[in-house]
Amino acid sequence: MRLGRTLATLVAAGFFAACASTDADTSPVASERSETASTATDEAPLRDPDVPELPFEDNPDPDACGIPRPWGDGGQAWLTGMWDGELVEPHVLLYESHLRYSITGRSAHGSEVRIVLYQENPTLDYYFVEVVDDPTQQGWVPAPFLSFDPVR
């Protein structure tokens, strides 16, 4: 659990830095992305090819992100791959951030998770979660793929 909290703190710090960054970002990650994104513009870093499109509207302006906040209160919730009455993600994907550049974990529809952080955004909110049965599976999940009621 201590590792999860430490990781969550580091992720939150990274989000704060990412939200406060400018076009003059010279971090190694930014440099690596700009060098490898041959078809992407400076404003649109390249996503990993295994990151799918969402079936719902995403945040149009990544610079207008909120600051992640601790959830508190135990944070019991469940992953749901349902959207518009259809199972669209049998294994719900977890991402490195609300920007969804890469997948950091995944767990089956109905898996119990513990919410660590919450990020309110203009269009689509995100939760940083840890899968209860496998805490190595953790990352940010879009709000529509999270339920506060058990999922079957």
C-alpha cells in the first residue's frame, strides 16, 4: 500500500508539472516524444499504437487539465467496460495520465478497484485506481469506465 501511495504522489507531481509546462519543455520525455513523432505536430504527441479511441468524448484541450487530488474515504469502486448499453471494453484499460499516451494496466470488467486520486477536467474526468486483486495493475481510468456500484 505504501508503494501505491508513493506512486500516486509521484504521478500527481508529474501531472502538476505537465499541466504547468510550456512549449519550451525540454524534459527528456518531451524530447524523446518530439524526436519519435515523425508525423505528429509539436502540439500532438504520438500515442502508443495500442491505445484505442474512446467511445465517448475526450478532453479537447490537454492544457486545460485539472490538478489531481487525493480521493480519501477508502475509494471503493468497480471497473466497467460498458458504454451505451454495450460491453465495449471487456478488459478496462488504465493509462499513464488523462492524456492517454500509453497503457499502464488493465483489468476485467467488474474488477474491484481502490480510487487513489481524482482529476476533474472540462469534458472528461479521470480517476487514478489500483486493482484490489492485483495492485500492480494501476493507472488512470476515464470516469465512464468506473462505477461506484458493484458491476457484474
